[in-house]
Amino acid sequence: MYPTNLSKRVFRYFEQMILHGLFVLRVTVGLALLALFCMGVLPLDQLTPP
């Protein structure tokens, strides 16, 4: 009983870490693209909407 509870907690912990990591990655990429747009490096018509 204890190992299954432990594995469930570990799995949930890793799931939260992965979700948080993806969120941080998306925010970082978004800010980087915004900075490129502000500097005028990337034209607006080159970016395809997701």
C-alpha cells in the first residue's frame, strides 16, 4: 500500500514540475518573440499564428 501511494505522489510531483516547466518555457519564448518584434528584427507577416 505504501509504495503505490509513494509512486502516485512522485508521479503527481513530476507532472506538476513538467507542467510548470512548459508554462515557463512558453512565457519565455513569448517574451523573446515580443522583444524581437519591438526591435524590428522579425517582420509581423513572417510569424504564423499557432
